[in-house]
Amino acid sequence: MLSIAFYILLTLLCTIFLVVSAVVLVLTWPFDRARRAVHELSRVLVRIFFGIPPRWRFDIEGLEHVDRSKSYVIVLNHRAMTDIPVLYFVPLNFRWVSKREVFRIPFFGQFLSVHGDICIDRGRGAAAMEQLLHDGRLWISRGASVAIFPEGTRSKTGELGRFKAGAFMLAREAGVEILPVVLDGTTTLVRRNRLFNWRNRITLRVLEPVPADVVRQTDTKELMESVRGRMAAALAEIRK
């Protein structure tokens, strides 16, 4: 019953914030092309969502590695839909790269559109890569970062899957650093019966970024394996 009440509250909150975000987008568009105001509203919504349950716990680590004056390509592991709101604890203005199917989810899809997130069709590989690079460079040129799940899909085992090259190619072409982030505990926030786990703990750890010159000079495959290795080691350490 408590979970149902929380779902109803979240629906009301999402509706209110979606309307307010759309209005703010219209009002700020001429002077806020990076949509910082819209992004900050999403951060407020996330804080409310995670702040209401009294026994949800968060370990946020490594924020000293974040330079808010910079744009990054953020790469993070993916296991659950709740990975998405958790990243808003990182104090950066970023756009997500999402498959087009996600944009069809009620409320959530509208939020992505208002937020300006990048929609790609994973069934059309070459076109998806072209879209990612074009839109990613555009947002980075406006001062935003771009967040990508380099595995391309959720991990069913909890271990990091093979990385795809898109995030690393975007970082190289845009001349920005790669910011690795690892998450743990997001899969246990909602149980299989769709009810909330009211005693959950989530860990978010920001790793040291890969400098832009290293991104530019390193072979893409080698760079992918290096970042994946660092993220896997951080996850193993957290889970101990």
C-alpha cells in the first residue's frame, strides 16, 4: 500500500515538473541554449524523489574529480532504470543518449524531450553513430556534458559488459575528457514485484577523468579497455 501511495505521489510530481519544465524551456530558450534551468529542475525532482523515504541511503564519492566549468563525456554502468535519476547527484549539466523506445514511455519520454536528450535508433547502427556524434558535439559546444551507457544495454549479471565505441569517439571528436562513473545498489531499489525496497543503499563513485589529450592520442579499443578495467575494479571494491 505504501508503494502504491508513493507511485501516485511520483506521478503527481512528475506531471507538475514536466509542465513547469516546459514553461521554463520556452521562457529561457533565447539565453539558455544549454538548458541549464531545465536540468536543475530535474535535479530538484530527483532530490525530492530520493529524499522522501527516510531509510534510503546514498554514498556519493569522488565529486572532487568533477570540474563544473568543463564539459565531459560521462560513461557509467547500466543495470536498472533507476541508474538514470541517480546520476543527477553529479553536479553537471548533461544530456542523455537514449534509444528511441525510451522516448515512448509516458512522462519519462516527455521529460527526455524537454530536457533535450539525444534520441538514437539502435537498429540503424551507422545512422545512430552519426546522430550521436552530431548531437553530442552540438551539446558539448553549448557547454553541456553528454552521458552514455557504453555497454549499450543493461547488464543482466551485474558485471560490466563489452563497451561500444560511441562515447569514446565522441570524446575524441569533441576534444573533451571522459568521466567514468560507477553505480551499485540501483537494482534493489525496486523489487521484482514492482514494490519499493524501503531499506536500500546506493553507491555512486566518480572516478578520475581521462584527460582530453590522452583520449586523443590513445587507440579507441585500448582506451575502451582501459576505462572498462578501471570501472570494473571500482565496482569490485565497492561490492566488498
